Amino acid sequence: MLRFDTLIIGSGLAGMSLALKLADKQKIAIVTKKSLLDGASARAQGGIAAVLSRDDSLDEHIHDTLIAGAGLCDPDTTRFVIEHGAASIEWLISQGVPFTRDADSDSGYHLTREGGHSHRRIIHVADATGQAVQDTLAAKVRTHSNITLLEQHIAIDLITGRKLRRNDNHCYGAYALNSQNGEVVTIAAHHTVLATGGAGKVYLYTTNPDTATGDGIAMGWRAGCRVSNMEFIQFHPTCLYHPHAKSFLISEAVRGEGGTLKLPDGTRFMPWHDERADLAPRDVVARAIDFEMKKRGLDCVYLDISHQPVDFLQEHFPTIYARCMALGIDISRQPIPVVPAVHFTCGGVLTDLHGRTDIEGLYAIGETACTGLHGANRLASNSLLECLVFAEAASRDILTSQTKPIPELPQWDVSRVTDADETVVISHNWDELRRFMWDYVGIVRTTKRLQRAQHRIKLLHEEINEYYSNFHVSADLLELRNLVLTADLIVQSALSRHESRGLHFSKDYPQTLPDAIPTVLVPPGYVAA
């Protein structure tokens, strides 16, 4: 059995930031499914939203966030995150993140603008912000003597007092599968943190990495945590449409710098859908694209930034420029073919302003959590900010909280399972799940489609649970188990919302109700903290 002060499951911006904030005073373990940099954070192109300019204000950033969230953002959380924005950026700068500078800016840094923002407030590193931030933090994580990095390990389930049949509601660690040798390790910790990211891989088309399988959300639910707002799945409007490009994101900053969406004949269509045109929030733009594609039978639409000079494009969007050029698309001369794709899970494990969940000793931060910041639709570039602010909040709470003695934890029981006779069941069910979620639980929904999805999920649940009970666990099986549960939570939430709001649009309930009420699902046997 391995013992640590804090176990962090996930190695994105939230997880690594928290590890570095704790490691000078605690022994930390980071469990990550693949390598340290394989999460979604490294893919973030646009940047981080924060009030850094004199002509901007906290109130305006709060207002923009509340508007994008369609009335469902928690006001206290929104203010809390945005008020801590500048300090979070300062911390990253102190860690050595090389944000793009601008001598003419009063902040000293180049700030860009994205859809839904009333000001330029997105600090960035060209168009590869996430990669630069993660590279900087990863170098520090790898060399810190108090951080143990368990790569190629996938968490299976949390170890709680309830699971141990103790009379408490505490989390004592987790079981994790070493994917390289097939062994399950028991990891004990005074504090455990879910920072596994979102659940984009539950859908057929996503900008997320293969690791985004809803693990933290599913583990939290199975352990007894409430989840909230799972129906709000954000589709990024502009994913590169090309047979040889796997889910390559075209940053929202392209529209922020004057890019316009067009039909194949060159006609702009966003002004028909919203007065903000191409700078409308993501949910509006994604629905508009979906509408035009279905109406006209299109495979894609086009994002045109070709009016900008080559040197501007190479300076501001070097990654996008190079990737498109490698695929034969010269964005200085021709528009970029794009389609919507699942990008962000706005809901998740319900937490407070310290990142605490319903279970003592268990925290959730980053995309895994539902803090109330994003409401019914995430404002662009608020997600990395949320990771930073809640990593700091959780670190303060962890360092000041009293610890409970950790009991002897049982080892993983493999006495009643055998090797799987055939694994085609896993790949077939994975493919089926992602396809019907795309078809039935996508950008535009109906009650009948949601019910069809729910019926299929029930059948998959039964098949996977039988498989899980009889055979040795594998990474693919664990991910599929988590995806099916997460899909069920999404569909349950969508069926319970009898209105259209933000990212959830129902043809059966097209109106928005006067009161904005979060969707909160309560797990079986839930025990209030």
C-alpha cells in the first residue's frame, strides 16, 4: 500500500497547480492515465481570461460570464473566481510561463478577445497557451522531491468509509490500475482530489483527448457525491473538418481577431442568428452552424480569416497556421472548413468554494467539478482560470484542515475474476455509445431521442457491469464503465430539464423558464455531509 498526504487523480492544469502549491509541505502523488501532458489543458489554444487592463473591470467580466451562463451561474462563485483572476495569472508568471508580451499594452502583455467577452482580457502564449503553461508546470512537477508521479495508472474507484463499512463518510484514497503490468495498487491518502477533466469522449466528435472519459465524475457519483448540470455539454463551434485531422481545434480567438463564418458560397450567416454575429457565445454559434448544416445538407461550414496578412496570422496563430498548411489549407488565402465538436463538460461533481465535495477528505477541481461558474454555458477562456483559482482554494483548505487516521485498507480482490475471453465487447459498446450519444443527445435534443439513448444506456450498463464483475479490469474497460455512467447522468439531467437554456436546447421545450434552477442529481444512498 502506498501512503501520501494528498492523492491527486489527474494531471491537467488543476491537478499540477494544486500539487505544486502543496508539495513544499506535503507528500503528494499524482495519478495520471497516460503521460503527464496527455490531458485537455495542454490543448487549450486561446488563453486565460482575467481582468488585467485598466479599461476593463471585474464587474464587466462578471457580467459577461453571467450573460453567457444563461442565468444559471452561481453569482458568489463567479465573483470569487474573477476576483482571484489577476493573482492566478501572477502565480503562473512567477512559475515562468512565457505569456505573449505587448509593449503598447498597459498590462505589458498582449490580450486578445473571444466570443462573449466585452473586452480584450485573454492573456495567452500565441495560440498554444495550454501547452506552454503545462510544459512549464510539468518541469517543476517532475523535479519536486515531494511529488510522486504515477504515470500509466488509471484510478478505478475511491476508497470510502462507506465502502469499508465504517461509520463515517470519509475518503481514504483510491485503487488504481498500473496499465503496464496489470496490477492494482492501493493508494492511501488523507486528502484525495478528483482532477480528471471532462467527458468529451462520450461523444463521437470531440476536441478532447482520448483521456477525457468522465472518470472523476463517475467515481465521485459511485462514491456518493451529487452531480450537477450534466446536461450542459459545450460544443466548440469550430473544429477543423478534414479526414486526416483528428479533432483539431480552431481557436475562438480566430473569430476574436476578425474571422467570419461563411457558407460554401461565401455568404456570412451569423448575422442572421444573433446581433453579436461571429462574436456570439459558443452555444449560439454552435446551434447556428448545426442549423445551417442540417438545413442545407452541408458537411461543414467555413471560417474565413484570410483578410489578415500572413505575418499577422503567423504571429497570432502559428500552430493553427502550420497545422492547416500541412493539410494543404493556406488560411491566408482560403477559409478553414469547420464543424462543431464536443469541447467542455460544464457540469460535474458538486463542490463548494473550497473544492470540497459531499464526502469528507474528497475534493474535485477543474472540469471534473461543478462549481457554479459556468452555468448553462461556459464563457470562453474561463475554464483555465477556474482550474487555477480552485487549485489555490483547495490547497488552502487542505493545508489548514485536520487529518483523520487512515485505517488499514484492503487490497484489491482478484480472487473471483478471470482473464477476459474476448475484448470485442468493449470496443463494440464504446463505438455504439459514442454514436448514439452524438445522434440523440447532441446540440439539438428531443424527449424521444433522449429516451432512446436512455434505453440503450440501460442495456450497456447491464452488459458492462457483468463484464466488470467477472473479468480482470483493463484500462479500456474502466474507461467504458465510466463513460456509460457519465452518459447516463447527462441523459437523466437532460430529461429532467423542461426548457431550453444555454447549451441545452430541446425542440419539445423551446422556451426558457423564468427561474433558472440547477439540475442536481442525488446518488443512491446519499448521505448529507
